[in-house]
Amino acid sequence: MFDDVRDLYSEAIRNHSRAPRHAGRPNVFDGSARGDNPMCGDRVTVFVRRGGTGLEGAGFEARGCELVTASADLMCDAVAGRGLDEITGIAGQVEAMARSGQMPDWVTQGCAHCDALEALQPLSAVHEFPSRLRCVTLPWTTLVAALGSDSKTSGDAA
Amino acid sequence: MNAISDIKPAFDVDVIRAQFPILSQTIRGKTFTFLDSAASAQKPRAVIDAMVLAMETQYSNVHRGLHWMSERTSDAYEGTRDVIARLLNAGSREEIVFTKNATEAINLVAHSYGRGVMRPGQAVLISAMEHHANLVPWQMLRDATGIELRVADITDAGELDMASVEAQLADGKVGLVAITHMSNVLGTVNPVARIAALSHQHGAKVLFDGSQAVVHRAVDVQAIDADFYVWTGHKLYGPTGIGVLYAKRELLEAMPPFMGGGDMIGSVSFERSTWAEVPHKFEAGTPMILEAIGLRAAIEWVEAIGMEAITAHEAGLVHHALNRLVAVPGLRVLGTAQDRGGVFSFAMEGAHAHDVATLLDREGIAVRAGNHCAEPLMRRLGVDSTARASCGIYTTPEEIDRLADTLVKVGEFFR
């Protein structure tokens, strides 16, 4: 039973949803945004710490299913240390991958410093579950909103 | 645990099921187990055929064409009003207003009665178990007019706290009590006659959201003494796009129109217009003609089976389902109301409701998952979201068993 959902609930996804490394409100952040899926009640808040033209690090708080949590956690691994424009591009590619199941170039061709990007590949399994697509994309759209957020509206919790 | 053989169906469910073409399908090779009727019910052949037959043989606009076809279509459309008045035991057919759905019916009351008849300083009282449809229109009324919005609490068992209702009514400021007849999340059936009597003692009118209740119980609006009673056709095996507002005639007479346009007017000039008599005053524009014909077929089909038999069938399923679900390891069924219908919300330890629903779906079992358009209720119960199984006239004990057996496997999968 459930053989056809084992791709969706892969070991990688389960590990990140059960023991997320980036869950929790970080002590220091300079931008944040909240994303809601009113249809199902999922809610995720993404916290970002920006520096120069890039992102130093990100964290999240999620109230939702395994896919939301795993996607958010994998996302935080994948985007740390990257430029803001690059991250927006990756967010778009992840959404396209989740919709189509087609792997982006960085999966099919490989690239330097791309281990964390390649780790996103299990999220592609959601393409066979259209009603769950937004579980995977919600953290990413929220991240993009957080990157554009006004730093004065969030702060240093210390 | 109850054996399946202990349950005496009030009618032959196989005969009923054979009348629903959609139920014979398989989903990804699995038996289609439809346990989402509280969201929208499937349609029997009688409803499908009535709508197709109307389009093939008897269709025109209503109330305006001076020709044979329009007269026949008008008769069919207006005939549904008579059938609904009979179903609800309304005092007269003019007390039945057609709307798009229950949500629109509540919005109609919030707009026409709330703004047109109620006054600032008064309050609307709802409960903590309301669907967003019976919450948001009153928030909009509050924000536009200053009419207060109050909320009566529920008990941990998921029943309406009548002491809270009474306390909220005590100062005499509540002009309208708007409460669900049956919860779409907990299945709780509220004591509507008691609520109406209590409200009337304190000078308040009552509106009941009967979207779930009318499917499972005989509803007599005069016996309840409801001032307003709203429901929707698609949950009663009818088509989408048609809902019903019952309101006492003197209330409809006192209320200004909701929307303006054709069909709702007496006379029109550029200076002023006058309104049509009730109920047409509230039915602007070309109405849902085919949907009314389909709804009539649904009501007559339900009446032919008999509401008593339907209620008995559901009671057997509730008994069986509670026995089976409580035995699933790690499963918590929300709400333990004494009087309840065939709606079961549950949370599984260690598994989110969406993940549970996805796995059930892979076995062909359709349930709803999420907050069920009742976010404040979810907060009151201390859960983020639940999965919900709900029964219809075609639901069998075997389907409940399939759900319970699969939930055991789902629990093992996520453990």
C-alpha cells in the first residue's frame, strides 16, 4: 500500500520535515514575510539576514504539512550565501520543477557549489500531486517576499 | 465494535448507489470511496435527467416571454418554490427566495436586514463553530455600520454553550442570532428550537445555517420558529449555483432589496423605481432556471426515499464510524456532541492532515483536509487543520471500514 507515494515522501523529504535544521525564529534577521495558503491553513514565516547584495542566511517557522516544512528547510540550505537575483531565479526554477517534474539545468548538468541545489530534486515528485503543489512553493514565494521586505518592519530579537 | 451485519440500513443502499453514475468509477484502479459529501454531494440520475430534459425540451427565460415555452419554463421554475415551501413547511411560497448558495443568502440578510432594518447599537450574535460564510458577512456589517459582533462559546465536547448564548443575549442589544444548525466540522446538531425561543425572549431574530442539517434531518421552520433559514442545493444532491433563503414574510416585506436589476422591479423611470412584491424583490436578473429545475428533482427524489429513513441510515453510520475511528491508533476524533450527524473531523498523531488526505486519496478515498472554512473553530479546538470524512445517502458501512483500515496503514506509514 502507498507504493506510489514513496517518491513524494522520500527519505530526504521525511528527514527534513521531521528534523528541520532551519526551523525557528532566528535571533538576528533584517527581513521577514508571512505566507498563507487560506485553502488549507498552511502558514510559513521566512526570516532573512541580508548582507551586501546577497543573503547571509534564512530561517523559517512553519505550521503545515511535511511538504511545507521539508521544502522550507531545503530552501534555507540552498539559498544561503547567494545573490538576491540568483535566489529569485532559483525560486522560479523550483516552481517550474514542481509543476512539471522536469529537472532544472543544475540538476541535469551539475554545477559548482550546487550540492544544496541538487538536494532540492526530491521536491519535483510533487508534480504528480497537483493539489499539493502549493505546499512546496509557499516557502519560496514567501522567501522572495521576505527578501523585498522593509528591514524596519522586522528586527533584531536580541 | 459493531459488526457490519448489526447495522440495518433504512433502505437498500445498493439501489440508491446504482442511481449515482459517478460512484461506479474507479480512481487509479481503486474503488472510489467518496467521503466528502459535506463539501458537495454527488448527483443522482433523477437530477441529471431533469436538467438535461429541460434543456432538450422545455427551456426559455422566465417571467417575461409571452410565449408557450416561457410560460412552461416559468411554471417549472416557480414550481420549485412550492416544493421547497413544502419541504421546510414554510407558511407560504412567498417566503422562499432563491439565491446562488447559502453564502449569498447570508449576505442578503446581512445587507438587507443588517443595514436596512438593524440599527447601530444593536449586535449580531454568532457562535465559535461557524463556517466563514456565517462569520465574514457579519464582520463586514460591523465594519460598515458599527453594529457589534458577538461570539457565543462552545464546550470542549463541541456543543454550543447555551449559558454563553444566554449571557450574550442578556443586555437585550442582540438584534439577530446567526448560528449553524449542524456544524460542518464537528457534525454537532444544535438545539435550534431552544435557541430560537431563547433569542425571541430577548427580542432577537434568529437565522440558522441549514446547509448541512437539511441534508440529514427533516426541517420544519415553523416548528423551530426560525426567522431566517438558509441552505444550499448542491449538498442536497442538487446542482451547484442555487441556494435558498427562507424568511418570515413580514421580515422580507420590511427589508430593502439586495441587488438591483430586472425581475425585481415594479416600475422603473430615470427618477425612481419601485420594487416587485416578495420574493421577487430579492431576485434580480435572470435567475438560476435549470438549477431550480434540478433542485426540484433532488428534493422530490429525497422525499420519495423519506427523510426519516435517511436520518436512520445516517445514525447507523455515525454509530459505526465512531466505533471504528476510535480504534485507529493515534487518531483523535474532534467533538463528542450527543446529537451529531455524519461528519467526522480527525487529527492523526505525527501526521499532518494534508499528508493523511494524500495517502487516503491514493487508495481512492476522498476526504477533505484543512481548516474547513472555520479557522476560528480550529483555533478553539487547538488544531491547525484536520481531515474530515463525511457521509451521504449512498455511504455504506463498508466504506467506513475501508477508511478506518486505511487510516491504520497511514498511521504506520508516518510512524
